Amino acid sequence: MKAPRVTLGQWRVLQAVVDKGGFAQAADLLHKSQSSVSYTVAKLQEQLGYPLLVIEGRKAKLTERGEVLLRRSRHLMQEAIDLEELAHTLGQGWESELEIVVDQAFPTSILLRALKAFEPQSQGTQVQLKEVVLSGGVEAMKQGSPDLLLSSIVPETADYLAKPIVEVEMVAVAAADHPLHQDAFPINNERLYRELQLVIRDSVLEASMDSDKQGLDRRWTVSSVQSSLEIVTSGIGFAWLPKADLQSELDSGKLKILNLVSGGERTFYMYAILGKGERTGPAARLLVELLQKEAHDISH
């Protein structure tokens, strides 16, 4: 196998010169002398056989070839960092802490059963659990890559591994004595729009993905599935909620599923998304296996 002539260190110096706009600034960032930085870039260009930088005034600017190679070098640098982190993970073995971000629509019973099965095998791993709604999970990934994200929304990048866990069913419900249940015929949208709907606010404040808005003028927005459930059960409004979390209310007759012309039931998959991709440790992988097992056992 042919060995590379250019080192990662040389690419790192080139990146610093471009990012900071000059040799002196790059030298400060890298804690090197300016002459050392200049020599490294000159040697890199000599090895490649053409210039990567031109000096305009006091600022270093990339040539067209330099722009192409700089982009590839950034990918190369990130892959090297990922490789080192993977080696560190394998060397450390079992994780001391797991950060788990869970969409509130994920079935609580499956999560709790999986965590109960995980605890005796956890080897003391601490668990940090954070609940989000809709795109809040994707935002959490952008901000810090938790070990696991349980969500129906998979981030649009190949860096994450997503494993299907369970199909979630959302149903339109209202309290048993709600006027919507008095209608003799299936409820159409025009009739539905005249009633108050409870919607769950997206965790990302600037987003506009509130669950089940449907363009309704009459709606109250709440921050959690539990709040929506309590308000609807009290007789105020209707909502689409996870059926798995409503079973006791449905069995007791406190809530009834609305007889809609269409759209009364909706299904979608929930995934376990490994925030660290291939670098995911054994504790997180065990928890995913337990989630899959509990989801299978409940559905069968």
C-alpha cells in the first residue's frame, strides 16, 4: 500500500491559515512560530506540485485547486478524529453515562420495561433522560449528539444509525361526554374545526411543527402529552394522542375514540437513533436491544 506523502498535520496547518485568514493568526492558533507555519504550507505545495494559496494584501486566499483539497482535507481530519474517538470508546469499554433523548410520543410502557431490564445489567451506568416533542430530538442531535434518540424523525445525515423499534398509533379522542360523540354520523373536518383542539408544542421554539395543527383556529397549545391527556380527559377539547398511553382511560370509558370520516387513526415508526454512529458503546447498544425486545413482546 502506498503511504501518503502529506501528513494530517500539514492539512491542519493549511486549514488554520484559511480559517484565520493569515499565517500569523494561524501561528497563534496552533502555538507555532509564523516561520514554521509558512514552511509547512510551502512544503505542502511543493509536495503537491502546485500552489494552494495566494496572498492578496495581508490575507491568504485559496486557489481553485486549494478549495477542492481543503474541503476533502476537512473530511479527512474529521474521519481521523472519529477513528480516535472510536479507539477511545473501545479502550474504555462500558459507558459510565448514557444521555437519552425521547420523543413524548414514544410508548412509555416499552421505555420503562426496557430501562427496568437494563438496570441490573448496567454496571453502574448513569442515565440522563430528556423528553422532547417532534423536531426537538433533531435539535438535540445538532447540539451535542446524545447516545440515543428515540424519535420518529431521523436526522438527514448518514452519520447516524437508526434502528426501528415500534409502530406508534395516534388516535383522535375526546371525553366520553364531549359533544362530538353525540353526532349520529361520522365527523367530517368542517364539523371538527368547530371544536377546540389540544396540540402539543414542538420543543424547538422557532419551529412551526406543532403536532396536528391542521390549520385550526380553535386550539390550545400545551407542552406535553400528559398535559394534553389530562385536559382532554377533563372534557375540554379533543386531541390526537398515542393510543398506548391512553389504554386505561379508554378501558374505563373516560375517553372515547372519535368517529371521524378519515384520519382518526395515524401510525408511524419510532426509531432508536445512535447519536455516535459506529462509535456507540456497548451499554447504548444493549438498551436498543432491550427496547426492540420489549416492543416485540408487547406487540405479540
